[in-house]
Amino acid sequence: MDGHDSEDSKQSTADMSAFVQNLLQQMQTRFQSMSDNIVTKIDEMGNRINELERSIGDLRTEMGIEGSPAPSSQPPVQAR
């Protein structure tokens, strides 16, 4: 092997290293973007759930059943 082959090998290794670094940077950017989008969607869903809970509370108040327990919190009826 002469010095020329050694230089080509070093250049090839440097090129591959730069390629991998660039690829990893692109992947990190994409994952960060996806993560940000997911967090935004979760926040939006949380806001919608809060709004729905307020609307349900308002409807219960309008119907005059504010003080009564929600159906899911009533004790189950036991069969005899």
C-alpha cells in the first residue's frame, strides 16, 4: 500500500463521518419537530377536555342537578 491509498482511506473515513454526523443531525431535528407537534396536540386535547368539563358543569347547573352526584360516582346496585 502506498501513501496515496492511505490518503484515500483517510478521506473516505472523513467523508463517512461527516455523512453520519449530518444524518444524525437531520434525524434529531425531525424527532424534535415531531416531539413538539405531539406536545402541542396533547395540550390542545387537554384544553378541549377542560372546556368539555366546563360545558358539562354548566349544563348540570342549568338542569338544577349541580348538587347531585355524577352517575359514575353512585354506588352500584347489588343484586339479591
